[in-house]
Amino acid sequence: ETNKLYCTSVKCCIFELKAELNSDKKEKKKEAVKKVIASMTVGKDVSALFPDVVNCMQTDNLELKKLVYLYLMNYAKSQPDMAIMAVNTFVKDCEDPNPLIRALAVRTMGCIRVDKITEYLCEPLRKCLKDEDPYVRKTAAVCVAKLHDINAQLVEDQGFLDTLKDLISDSNPMVVANAVAALSEISESHPNCNLLDLNPQSINKLLTALNECTEWGQIFILDCLANYTPRDDRESQSICERVTPRLSHANSAVVLSAVKVLMKFMEMLPKDLDYYGTLLKKLAPPLVTLLSAEPELQYVALRNINLIVQKRPEILKHEMKVFFVKYNDPIYVKLEKLDIMIRLASQANIAQVLAELKEYATEVDVDFVRKAVRAIGRCAIKVEQSAERCVSTLLDLIQTKVNYVVQEAIVVIKDIFRKYPNKYESVIATLCENLDSLDEPEARAAMIWIVGEYAERIDNADELLESFLEGFHDESTQVSETHTHTHLQHVLHKHTQNTPDSDNPDLRDRGYIYWRLLSTDPVAAKEVVLAEKPLISEETDLIEPTLLEELICHIGSLASVYHKPPNAFVEGSRGVQHKRLPARTASGESAESPDAGQSVGGVSDAPPAVIPSQGDLLGDLLNLDLAPPSASVPVVPASMQMGVDLLGGGLDSLVGLHRPSGSQYIAVGLAGGTGGMPAGLGGTPAMGGGLGDLFDLGGGVGMATGSYVPPKAVWLPAMKAKGLEISGTFARRGGGIHMDLSLTNNAMSIMTDFAIQFNRNSFGLAPAGPLQVLTPLAQNQTIDVSLPLNTNGPIMKMEPLNNLQVAVKNNIDVFYFSCQYPISLLFVEDGKMDRQVFLATWKDIPSENETQYQIKDFHLNSDAASTKLQGSNVFTVAKRTVDAQDLLYQSIKLTNGIWALAELRIQSITPNYMLALKCRAPEVSQYICQCYELLLRN
Amino acid sequence: MISQVFILSSQGDHLIYKDCILMHYSQENSLDLYLKLVGITILLSVQCPQRNKNLNFIHVRHSGLYWVVSTKDNPSPFTIIEFLNRLAALTKDYCGSLSEKSVRMNFALIYELLDEMVDYGYIQTTSTDILKNFIQTEAVTSKPFSLFDLSNVGLFGAETQQSKVAPSAAASRPIVASHGEQVRKNEIFVDVVERLSVVIGSNGVLMKADVEGEIRVKCYLPTCSEMRIGLNEEFSIGKSQLRGYGAAVRVDECSFHQAVKLDEFDTYRILKVCPSQGEQTLMQYQLSDELPCAPPFRLFPTVEKDYGSRLLIFLKLRCDLPPKRYLTFVGISQTVARALLLFSLSQELSSPEQSAELQPRSKAVLWTIPRFPGGAQLSAVFKVEVPRLSSASLLEVGPISMSFELPKYTCTGLQVRFLRLSPTQPGLSQRWVRYVTHSDSYTIRI
């Protein structure tokens, strides 16, 4: 009989239901309402029955009443006038002696989103918030949140928020939990008003309620606790101690919310504290337990563990085995596990991991097998000791001849070759056997790369390459690029010629440039194409640290599963606030600065040095990969004639190629520049204003404002540049960076059309304007030019870090040189750190990032040194005198946001300065230390 | 928090749909649109959460039904998955069994449950103790339960200490009696369920063994009375702790339901709990690596290249359990040739009730043994015709994976010594205990 409820035939028409609804019999009425709701569920429009259903509302049968209320919730919005009819019953029901009916009424009326009704509801709601029955109070608490969503102003005017705040101290934990949940939601839409007002007293109340309320209430409370910033490490520890018992809860959501609180508050505990270690140990078992849950939970748990492992690898470093893949895991769980396995791989467990990975490579699922093979490669790169074993494992896999295994193996072997050059070439022969089976672009590109790279060791390399060349036109861009590159590499080795002919203009041009290069100066070309490849990074797919910090604050939420901040996928204002991990504050220090809570927020602002590792093989040749800095600056021989116009049209086409990828080549040509110059380049808009700027030219040159400027050095001798001599220096003036150049014409002819371009460099230095040489440079004339620079250029890590490769062009030729800038050039003016922040940051940077440096035979007192350094934006944060030695604490900020903290120890007895430098990016430390000496001595 | 709750049939029809925060009507069918886009079967194979048009969908699957929640903001997926599992369990408790039919018949009851469980997207409670105060609707069952319906005693039949057997349907009736029912049965069912996963290396060495176990209680007692469950006295937790003499029953990690009182656990290994009506997990435990018993199977595989393009797989399987024990539903599968599409199979099995078939999709041979007594030894020869067989193909023969169910047996040795109710229930109260170990990840590498 009940199946009739779902009947979709014409018989169950509205008319019939109407009659039944108006029946005298209670049972019949009930069945009729049930039928109405069944139709509603399957999506039929039964709104026409609204008045009839509302008529059934006044009944003492609770079951029927609930059904009617269910209907009301769905249709009140579409029938606002009718909904008014229900108001009286609501108001009456809110005073019913039965608490179930009171709660039911208050729950339902909050769901009726009709403006006209809301005003009538305030009085009943106010009463229910103070009801004697906790079931009514907890329902009323949620109702405030509902009402706030409909009419926020009304809720504030009626003072419901204050009543809600009072409910946090309610005797019933369910009421407390709902009040906390409602307040949290309301405060998310009002980020500024501190509704929850978390202070030690209210936190204490919440912690007490935590022990008593239901598991779902515990989640609300824990999530609320996570928003609190403890005053000091002691308070942080005591909260942690009271939250830890939640870790053994059977509900994984409670566990994860507790993990979130602990991960956040741990940040404030000193690492040498015993309790810190205890806490770390306690975090592992609950995370491991999650992995025995059903796959849905396992997946979300693994995504979270992936974050935790990146933040604090020590928690799970001994738990490698639990991440081993099970036969019946779903594929998405397997792939996540694999990812975590690689993150946890270390010398201690690598043998075990490799044995597992090798097994995985024989499974059926193609995606999984590929990732497993890739993982073997990543192990080799991460744990050097294992590289040999990894390579032999990969060779075993290649023996299986399973097509996708072989291809994937070749791709990772290429990476291994890059990481450990000239170590495992013995396997090349085996790789070459599998040439025919390669049909995926990535694998083909990798193989071509290997052949090109080790061309000298492969007897038939040119044959192999020729075979790849046959399919040249059909290849994807990736392969073609590598191919062109490799082919050239090979050609360079063999000194034979071959010009690829392709329809892709980009590729063709590149090939063309190479060919030009080749035909003009094989030496220079060799240096361009065979330039050292950037190192391959050990960890891949690491989440950027600031994002990681934010995600750690969202552990257990969707954000932690998507690995995206909430504002990336939540609409509207909710979740806009970026959450930050608290910085460490010792209990003793907090007394001095009550506002430490706010000020410490800035510490983590400094993004660690993110020098992108070069993913692409080519080192991006299109960006004018100059030869590495060395004595042999590639200068094209002067003997070249117009016929080979690499330098005229050739360079222009090079420049033309640049354009799409954000050219920095800024040229100012005088009217009537060389005819061969393409219009796109010759007609730079800067040209028009050229003369007007003439008088500003010297303005900036040579004006020192205390900042250290090294003396000009000759960067490009005249004999290497057809008579053009360039000397120069770098200076920081008025918050800007300048390159001061002196150009001298030692040649017999006039020089015009100067332009300058930088290669990619470590800090993204790039010309901020054109090179202002507006009058032709006559014989024996010298001109001083100041070139303003910015740091918005493309970034590539250079060796040494402060190396800058420059190309200067004039009407005669293009010249290349490299120079080094003092890193103090990059010290910015707002580099003075707050004392508290300094302290916290100093403690936070691990001691392995500390560099010691000695400055010998130096006799300046601490104040003079401090003033001198301040001139170059090295700021003294604090000074202490201990045992006849002065300690200066100094902070430096680089243009890219890297902070360096220094402790300068000046002893009055010995003339030596001791410098201790801490920086999250230790690779810059050495250069900063050298700068210290330079700055002090000048 | 939760925006919408859906219960979908296996075809994707709405059985239950609740809009918790009352989104606009136009968005009501967001899930339908999504499913139209990807098809209902996609829910089988994808991870959750899934994102579509500003909504996040989280789903679980129970008894062939999809339980889906959509949400707009950034809630905890753990909360939602736990909630959906609880919703499914409660639906089962209240409706007796879980199927498309029972959900359809009891939609009013389920709406009522949902109303009490979620208010404005905030989860309120999932405890039967609290819910029973509010729920008015009676469950509708398709067939009144009868103890005389003993037709399908078997695997799921419970066994008591007195060797009495209850029918498998005994535990599948609603926890709340309908008014029509005359005799209220006060029964309590305790299950000790262990899940075993084992990896045995190609050299026959046990590489990895995990046991995940739990003690589940399904309670039909209407009033709360304290139940005392006595476990083995030599039960110990952690590596260092050892109790009693002889072979201890040891687990690594142990967690309890929050209602369990542990004051007598440390000394006497007694769990005290006032079980709520319905099903709940009292205790969960894990043991890894050090199994107290030998793994139940030994397998001796040989893979050879026969003449021509034939692959010869010889499997000898020995069950090391005592003869009294037996395994049911043993399924053994082995990947044979991944890269090749065409092959055929011929087989020689040691008894007619067994069967073997080639599964083209997973490229594996599946050998099914309905009943496998302890101490017995079975063997099988498979000849697989593989075109273009090379010696490298031997490398492609993948691991052997077994799944089985082992009734009346726990790997850890955990036993329920006694089950007492205090004060003693007036009238008839029956207590049933059963043990089962099952495995779907018992892998032997080649």
C-alpha cells in the first residue's frame, strides 16, 4: 500500500489529495500529507495544496504536525502570503507545554525565509532562548543563525547576539555547542566584530564543555578553539594537554579537529621542550588509525597527512609501512599513498620502499604503474645512496618490455642522468634497444635528450637521431623542441650540418638561429646550446610554504583535501580571512608587549627564497641563454661580413622572438636607424620622448646617499667589443636600484642605437627603462648613463648567486658580458624588523641555517658600525652589552622578501668582529656576509 | 556546513532529499545536473569530495544506495562522511534493513530522523538514546519478522556459547517495536570482526600482516542496563605490556566508543557499557606485523613457459588451520598478462565444486573455492594461451591475491569470555556472540 505513495500516474492528482487532506479522519489526513511529501521528494510541484496542508497544522498529533512543518519549510518561500496564515500557529506552538512542540516550532519558523514573517518571530524566539528545556534552547540558538542569514540587522537590533553569547556559559553542553557553532558562522560574515571574544576565561569554559558534549558538539568547539591565539607557550601547552585526549576518539572528524588545534598550537611551543616531543609521538597513532577506515575516509585522511608530512615530517617518519598499498585499495587511495611514500623516503627505509615500488610496477592499473615507476626515479633523486639500486630496478622494468613501463622508465632515467651526470651511462645501450617502442611525446623527448647529451658515447647517435627526424613533422612541440636542441647539440659534437624544416614558426626560428649561430661561430654556439643545465630539484610538487601554513590551519576541512585555500572555492565573503599559524612567543617576554599576538602575525610573511627550479630541458633558449660567465665571453668574430647577418637581422629576429614572452630588450634608436631593423622594434614609443629626457640624463648619476657604491670596474674591455668599452657599478639611491655605466667609444666610427638586455638572474633584476644614450657616441667620447633597474624580471638561479649576464647592442654588434653586483644592492629600506618579531623569527629559523663569519682586524666601535651599516639598509634592531662585548642584532630584507637576521659580536679586546647570520634561504647567507665586510670596510 | 542531503537509489533516483539551508529552488536539482553530466556510476569509482558549480559533493555507498551531501562552504569532509555513515546505520536500525525498498517505504521516518539529526546544516545528534525521545513515526517493514523463518541459516547465522543458532535475519529488524508486535524480544548481538591483510613475498616470507578488528554490538534492549563484556584476561595493548603467562593476546593500538567505561578494563579486561539501541562499534583495534598465529594459507606457485605460446601456472594451496575450522568463499585471482588482449584458459581443478574463470577486464584468472577445510590441500593447473609469449612475459605474471571469510575465528585470538547484563533483564533476554575474520587483501607475490 505504501508503494502507492510513489505512484506517478495521473490518478494521484492534486484533486484527490486535496480531498484526503480535508478528511475528518486523522489517519487519512496523515497518509495524505505523507503522499504530498513523497511527491515533493520526487520533484513534483505540490505547492497548490499549501492552504489544505496548513489547515492540518493545528493538531495534537505530533507525527502529523512534523509532516506539515516539513512541507511548510519547502513551500513557504513560494507562497509568502499563505505562509502568514501559519504564523499564529507558530506563535501558539512556541508556548505549548510540550518542549518537543516548542522546539519544533522554533526550528521550523527559522527555516521560513519570508521577510514578512520574521518580525512576528522575534518575541517567540526571545522566549525560547531562555526556555527552561535545553532542547528548546539549543534549537533556538541555531534559529538565531538562521534569522541572521535572513535579516542580520534585525538580529543585532533585537539583541539576540548578546543572548547567544550568554548561552556559551549554559549548563547544557549541547546548548553551548550550538551557540558556539552559530556564533562562529555569524562572525564569519562579520570578520571585524569579535563576536566570540575568545579569552582565557571563555576558552576554559569551552574546554570544560568539550568533555561533556556529543561528538558533533566537540567538533564545533575544537574548530572554534583553533581560531584562538594563546598568549604564550605555557597557555598553548595547557590547551594542548586538554585537547590531546580527543585524539583517541572513535569519530575521525573529532580526531582531525583535535589534530588541527594541536598542529597550530605546537607552533608556539619551543622545540627543546619535552612536551613538544611527547606531543609529536601522540600525533602519529591517530593518523595511522585513520588508514584502516573505509576508502572514502582514507582518501581525505591521506590528503591531510600529505600536508602534515610536508609541515612536520618527523611525526610519521617511522610509519612508512602503513602507507604501503593494499591490493584492494581504490586507485585514488593508491596514488595518494604513493605520493606520501616518496615524501617519507629516506636512507633508513629506502630498501623497503624500493622493493614495494618494484612490486607496484607489475600491477594492472596503468596510471598507478606509471606513478610507481616515476616514484622509483624520485627516490633515486632524493636519496643519493639508493640511486644505483633505483637504476638497476628501472632496467629490470625495461626488460619487461611493457610499453608504458618502458616509456615511463626512460623519462625518469633522464631525470636521474640530469641529477647525477656521467654516472650511469652504462645503461644507455639498454635504453637504445627500446627506441622503437617509444610512442609518447615525453618519452621520445627524454630519449632524444639522452642521445643528444651522450652523443659522444653512442656510436650511432646520428643514425638514431635521423630515425627520430623522420617523424619530425608529426611530433608534438615538446619533442620537436628537444629534438631541435638535441640535434644541434649533436651537430655541434659532430660538426655536421642539418637544418630542420618545420611549420612551427617558433621552432623553425629557433632552429634557424641555431643554424646561424652554427655557421657563424661554432664556439659561441656550443656554449649557448651546451650551457650547463640547471639542477633538478629533489622534492617535486611541494606546496608553497605560505599556502602550506594556511592549509595547516584548515586541517580536516575541504581546503585540506583540495590543497587550495578556502577563498579559492568558497563563494562570497566566507573564508576570505587568511589564517596563519601563530608565531612562537615565550611566556617571559609576552608581559612586555601585550600586542604580541598581532605583531607576530607578520613573521611568516617573509616567503622563503623560491627560486624556481628549471623544469624545462632547454633552460629556455629563447630568452637569450648566454654562455655562463667565464673568461671566454662569446664574442662573434669581427671578420664577419654583412652576408651573415646574425648580428643585424639575425639579432632582430631573435628579439622578435622574444616579444611574446615579455621582452626586456629596450631599444632606443635615433631616427634613421639601420634599415634592417623590423618596424616592431624600431618604432618603440620611447623614441619620441627621447630628446626630452636628454637633460635628465646625468641627474641620477653618482649621487651617493650613504649607501655603499663599489667603484666602477671595467666590465667589457674595448678589445673584446670592437672598440666599445663599458665600465660600471651598481648603486642604490632613493629606494631604487641603478646600474651606472660609462660607455667609451675607442673605435674609429660613431656608435648609435644602444640597447641593453639582461639574462634571467637570481633576483629578477631587469632594466626599468631604456638605455638612454640619445646622442651618437663619437670617437674617444665617454658617456655616463644611469640605468634604473627593477626586480620584476624573470628569475633563474645563477652561480654565483649575484651574477648578472648582460647583452649590449649598438649599431655595430651585440656584446655580451657578465658582472657581479653586491647583494647589498637588494637590501630594502623597510628592512627594520620589530624586536618581538625578530626574536620569534630568530628562534624559528633552525640552527642549520646559521652562518658564522669573521671580520678580522677591524677597529670600529659598535655605534659607528651600526650607523655605517644603516646607510646600506642593514638595520640594528637591538643592542646588548654582555661581558665587555657589544651584541648588535640586525635585520635585512631583500627585494624578494627574504629576511636575514644577524648577530654582530664586537669585542673590545680583539679587533675581530663575529657575525652570525640566520636566513630561511641559507644560499644567500654567504653573499650577505661578504657584503658586511665590504660595507664595514668602506 | 551541510547544504543538502540526498539518498539516491543505485539508478540515481531521489529517495530522500532534504534541503538544510534552503537554497534557492533553482539550485535544488544541482545534484541531478551533476549526475547527468557524469552518470551515476561515476560515484562508484571517484574519490570524494567532488566539486561541481560551487557545490562540493561528498558521498558514501551503503547497501547499494548512495548517500550524498552537498555543501557550499568549507566544512570538514570527515564530519560529513562520519555523518553519512551514521545516517546509514541509523536508517538501518530504524527501518530494520537497508534497501531501496525499505527507504522508500519509510521516507517519513527518515525525514523525521534527518530533522532531528541536522538543523540548519549543523549536526545535532546521531545517538539512538537521544533520538528515541523525538521520533514518532513507526517503521514499516515489508514482512513481519518471524523467528521460525530459519530458511537461510548459514554463514551469517550467529552462534552462541550454547551452540544455539539464530537466523541471519535475526539482527535485521527495526530497533523500535511497532505497536502490532506482541512479544518484544530483548536481544543483544555481539560481533567480533577482524580484517586481515597479508603480503607474502616471493620467497615465502611473511612481509607484512595487519589485523584491523572491532567489537560491534547491536542492541534491542529498550531500557538501558549495564552490559559487561569480559575479554581474554591476557589481552594486552602495545609492545611492552605483556600479561599473564603463555601466549598473550596482543594488539598494538586500541580505541573505544566514548560510552565505554574502562574502570575495570585495566585489571580485569572488562568493558562496561550501557549500549544504546541499535548498532555501534564499542572497540577498534589494530595489530601489525606480529601475528600470533601462522597465516592461514600457504601457496606454492610455479609459473612456467610451456611449449608454444602457452603459460603454465601450477598452484598448490594448503590451509594451515586446524581441521575443525574451515574457510568459506575463497577467491583467488592472479594477473596473467597485462599487455596482451587475447588469451584463453584451460584448467585442471582438484574438485568439481570449484570453478575458475578468466576475467578479461582485470586480465586475471579467478579461482573460486566455496569451502576449504583446515589441513586440506588443493591444487590447480591453469594453462593460459598467450599470443606472442616471450620470456619477458613471465615477468608480467602478477601477484596472487586471495579473499576469504573465516567464521568462528579471530586472528588475534581475542575472545569474549562473558557477556553479562546487570541488573538482569526482566523477561527473556538473549545474547549472541559471533566471530569472523575476513580478508580481501591477502597477497602472495611471485
